[in-house]
Amino acid sequence: MKTINVGILGLGTVGAGTAETLLKQHDLIRDRSGIDVQLSRAADLNLDRDFGVEFPEGVLTQDARAVIQDPDIHIIVELIGGTGIAKTLILEALEAGKAVVTANKALLAEHGPELIAKAAEKGVDLFFEASVAGGIPIIKSLREGLVANPVNRICGILNGTCNYILTRMEREGVPFDEVLAEAQALGYAEAEPSLDVDGWDTAHKAVILAQLAFGLDVTLDEITVKGIRGMDAVDVQAAADLGYRIKLLAILEPEGRGIAISVQPVLIPLDHMLASVDMSFNAVLVDGEVVDETLYYGRGAGRLPTASAVVADIVDAARDLSLEVSERIPLRWQPDPAPQLTPRGEVQERSYLRLHLKDEPGTLGQVTRILGEHGISITAVNQKEGLAKDGRVPVLFLTGKAPVAELEAALAEFAALDPEGTVPLRYRVEELS
Amino acid sequence: MKTINVGILGLGTVGAGTAETLLKQHDLIRDRSGIDVQLSRAADLNLDRDFGVEFPEGVLTQDARAVIQDPDIHIIVELIGGTGIAKTLILEALEAGKAVVTANKALLAEHGPELIAKAAEKGVDLFFEASVAGGIPIIKSLREGLVANPVNRICGILNGTCNYILTRMEREGVPFDEVLAEAQALGYAEAEPSLDVDGWDTAHKAVILAQLAFGLDVTLDEITVKGIRGMDAVDVQAAADLGYRIKLLAILEPEGRGIAISVQPVLIPLDHMLASVDMSFNAVLVDGEVVDETLYYGRGAGRLPTASAVVADIVDAARDLSLEVSERIPLRWQPDPAPQLTPRGEVQERSYLRLHLKDEPGTLGQVTRILGEHGISITAVNQKEGLAKDGRVPVLFLTGKAPVAELEAALAEFAALDPEGTVPLRYRVEELS
């Protein structure tokens, strides 16, 4: 039986969980894979803490570079995070001819092509299953299980913190700020929550999925990213009354001239599987041309769920190493011609609008005229009595599909009708059928 | 670029769909995998029909053996079905050193070990992703994506016909026979529905999952199989009133001395993801020790969804062939010591009971006494006024966990209390948490 030696860089939550899993499940992995996968070294600058796992003698070190340069180590697992030293160390490991496994979504989203080019140059594996949707084997499913499928659409709930906040807002009618503060107190949300609640973490994952599903290289600043910060519980409740649930979704789909990608809160039908994904769980809906709709659900974060995906990558790399092959799954798919990103303004969306209209004759007429001028059809209107405030009444609209440019122009005109009033609000609506 | 040639045996629904997918998605597969996967030959005894796909000149043949023996063909795809000629041809293909892909669940459930032994002897791949849950990449997820996970439980909705019938019974309150007849008229159910509605198709898949998840070799006649034939809409409705939905589930989990496996209708909580799987869709819930709960959802049957999984296997085999390796994923996992099947009587289940009790003093007392004597606790009772018929009233019970042997003994005693009455009925209840 072949022995494959693994070195971990970074013993934070996921690094320690990966070490624990490699040690605890060693025999299971050996029996299932036919390979003796050994945790050889594990590096962290701060060794003076409890990792929740008992390391064998000689495994721990403070010297990451010694791990990379150790000729006995075949696979380097980068779990430091961030785009600084993590990038340098991955490039050094690839340069040294080591297979690399990482869970670093920010790094892949910002420097993926550079890392992949280096892995290709050296002819080694670079795996990153844990970078999208934590423990869910979504990258393997997309690249291997669905290899025969042109992708018609991907919709992902990819951030557990946002989904937890939205679930509690809907169930308990609690305001955003309150749920966020509680989530922070419980450790479910970071003290600096922007990466999660402003949608950036989801956007990192969308960038990675764009390359896997469409062979599209896109940068973070090219895609539309809107988070859930400051979301009003009123809209969460109104969506429920209309038969929808609001989820922060990454949506990627061929549309118009290219691939449309967005990260934003979206109203989805209550009876769709994606709407049942609650609390901190993640899910990815993949609509493939051959397979039709498929969905993958599980924990998108956490010490052990993420480690499950990291170790699956380690074993995949170990299989290739023990057979002395690499790039069994090509590192990169570059369709010819290269696909483009569809300009945001050309993307067609159904919408939920909440307008606060002056309580006077003719206002609703102005709204319907503006919508009509922009080619936006109205599919539902909901105005209830007794909600007037400051001389304005809230009116909810659901609209048919229209280009985002037209929707945004209409919104600007609504705002101009009443400069002192509440800013008009729009969310995407997606039937998912 | 390497060319890998594929021969298909059997051009029924899935065979024709596989041919269509190989032809139509040829360029996509080439671009994604870096391999030129060619449909070389396709054999069927009856070529005088419309396959819904245009075959290139020289591909069609009536001679399956010529395809197997063709030295230019690397992968044989068996889509004839059944356990007769299909088995012979697979063994011949393996003997000839060809990689084999099949979707034949009945054959794998009945002769899996023999086929796998032959593949191992010849050092070739034998893949069967499409045999469980159609287009859903569940086998790949279990063997590769979750390789580090001891499996705590698998619950699968694995038969679309049964799930379609149960969904319509619940939504419309229509009796079983009526929905079945309609499903047959629409082509969703076979004229001879036993394989589906009596649970045997689900059981075939459970046998395959038992080997993949636990390394347990079990035969069809060793596991408990109860289908949905004759299910009363009364129970479907009563379950809903109690907060549950009835699904035909394959459940596999370590319990007591070994692995407990059953196929039976089960009440599951309405708010669980599995309960949202409706109509003809399939889903598999895998609770892994490291990853926690994950779920895989999609179409479990059909021309193209099944072809999606078959072609994924073809591409996997092509990757191995083009790298000149095999058994990258070991054909078989044989834990030492070999796991056992837990005897049915020792399995602990919660239960839903429907008893028709004589409308006279003391009857309920007899029931509670019998339950108590068998160590079965009552967690809910529901008896409604005005439902008496023939001097009996229906009473529903939910019970705590108890060994199946005790539950069955209690049921026999209930039946003996009133030999002329309605036979007492029991379904498993599973909280899935």
C-alpha cells in the first residue's frame, strides 16, 4: 500500500478540523481508498493553544516553509486564509511540485487564474472543494457528476450567516440589526460582518462557480453584489404573504450575450426546495440541460463539515499521486470562444417593488405610467388600508421580467416623484421553474 | 488528444438517451475533459424504430457481441436491463478487458459481487452511478466527496413512481388505486407496477448503497421490504394532521449489532427537506459523521437524467483509460471485520398505529396495557368523535422507540382482541434529527 504524506499550513478552525479528521478517520480512509494517507506535519505560528486534537510527536511546527520544502511531503494543505502569505505559500508549494489543497475562496476568487497557471506549469493537482458550500461536494458534482451537462442555471445559498439571519427574521419577525447582534454574540457572525452580510463571501463563491460551470473568468468587481444588510422585516413578511421567501442567492445563468451573474436577495416560491433551506445550511441548485434540476444541500461552514471537503480533496490528490498521474480533471476549462459576462443592465428580472406613494389622487396612475413607459408589466399589486404614515402609503408590486436598466430607470423616476419620501425598494423575484 | 471509443448495448429509453447525449454533448465533454469520447457502436436487436436520435453511418448494429469484441472499443455500456443476457454480456466485456458502465440496479443488487470480482480480476473499471437515484451523482458523492465520513444514516426517496403516487394522494386525497391507474395511463407507472409500488426497485438501490456506504454485502431477501400498494388515503391525511408526510424510504444506519436496512413507508416531519421532495423526484439524505447532514436531489429516472449519470461514468472511465490507470476508486470496500445486518426484530422504531377499537368500556385500557407490557411508550393519541363504524372507532397512536419484535408482537395481540375487526396498521415514524 502506498503512503502519501500531508502537510497542513494553518491550524485555525478548519485546519485543526482537517488534522482531526485525517487522524481520526485514518483507517476508514485507508480501507476505502487503498492508500495510507498520513498527516506528517502541521504548521501554525501560534502553537500555544488548544487545537481540540492530539497531534502525534513531531507533527507540529511553526515553520510553514520547512513543511513545503520537506521532500517526504506530497500534499500541501493551505488553510491560513486571506490573500497575503497564503498565496505566497501556495505558489511556493506548487513550484516545489507538491499537490495543493485549499479552502481559500477569497484567494481563488482574486488570484485563481494565476494559481491554476502555476499548477498547470508544474503538472500538479490544485483542489479547492471546500471553497464553495463547505462540506457539500458541489465542485466534484459539477466537474465530474454533471460533466455532460451544459449548465442552464445555478442558484446558490452560499452563506450560512446570511441564511441564518434571514430565517430568524422571517420566523420571529425580528429586525436585521437585532438578529445580527445575537448572531455575533453566539459566534455565528463575525464582529466585522461585512464579508458575510454585504454579499462578498457569496460573491467569491460565485466567481469560482463561474469558471467551473461556464469556463468564464470574471473578477469580483465585475459582478453585481448586494447583501442583506439593513433588510427590513416588513419585506420579509410581505414576501411570505405573497407566497415567497427571501434568500441571498448567487445566480449564474446564460442570458443574452453571455453569462449573467449576480449576488442579491431574491424572492423565491415558498414551495421550492431552495426555500426549505433554513438556518445556517447552504444549498446549490444546478439546472443542467441533460439532468434537469438537481440540488445539493448541507453545511456550508464549520470545523468538521469543511474538513470533510478538504480531506476529500486530499484523498483525490492522493489517488492521483499513488497512480503517478495528475490533471485527471483538467485544472481549467477554457471554452473557445471565451464566454462573456452579460452587462448588468441587459439582464431580465422579475421584481418586487415597495413604493411609498403620496396619499393623493393620481399617484398610482403616475407609477403605472412610468412602469408602462419602461416596458415593465405589473403582475400583482398590494395596497392595504390603514398603513398611511407621513402622508404616504406603502404599495407593493410584483412585476414581469424586464431589463435591469429599465427597472433602475423606473426606480429613479419613482424617487424623483417624491424626493423627501422613502427611497423606493426593489428585490429580484425568481420562479425557479 | 486521446480518443476513447464507446459501445452501447441496448437502445431502450436510457440507451437512446445516452447515445443522444454522447453525440449532442461531444464537444462540451471534449472541452471539459480533454478527451475525445466517441460513440463508436450501438447495438439493439430491434433497429426498426425511432430512437429519437440520428446515428452516424455504421454505428448501429444488431450484434452486441461484435461490439464487445471490437478491439477499437474501450468502454462497453450495458443498458439492456434485467439479469439475463445483460449479465452474460457484462461478464464477456470485462473478460475482454473492457471498462464497463451500467445502470442495471437489479443486476447489481443480485450479482454485484460476482461482477465486481470479475472486474477486479481483469483490472478494469466497472461504474454504475445511474443505478441509484438516476441523474443524481450520489455514488460519486458517497465514495469520493464523503470519503472521510463514517455514515451515520442514509435515507433515500429512490422511486419516482411511488413518490408521485404519494404526493398526489396527499395533495388531492385521491385513493391509491385511482392514482396508480392514472399514473399507468400517463406512462409514469408500469402496467405491472409491482417492482415500483411493492418496494423492490427501492430495495435494489438499498442493496447497492449498503455496499458503498458500509461495505456490507446483503441480498435482497435479507432486508425488510414493504411498499405502498393499497395505502389508505386516511393515513396520508392523518399523518399530515400530525405534522408528518409519508414517504417510501430506504433507511440504512448502524444500529445495535450491525447495519439496519429497511424499505418501507415512513412518516417524516413536514418541515424536513426530505418532505419537500415531491412528485417523481428522488433525494438521498446522507448523515456523515464529519460533514453532518447532506442531501442530494434530482430526477431519479427518465431518458436524459439517467443518461447524464451514465455519461458521467463513461467520462470517468475514459479519464482512467486515457491515463492508463484503473481502479482509481477501489471497486469494492471490504471492512475487516465484515459488518453484519442487524436482525429486523432488534431494530428500534418509532411508530404510527391505527387501531379500530370496539366502542365499549375498557378497550383503550387493553391497548395501553399491551403497549406497556411490550415496553412501548405512547407519545400521542388521537381519537375523534363521530367516526364509529360497525361498532368500532379508529384511534391513532404515535409511540416512542421500541424494537420491531415488540411492536409486531403488540400488533398481533391487538389483532387477537378483535379477530373480526380491521387489521391493526403500523408505519415507522422517523424524526430525522
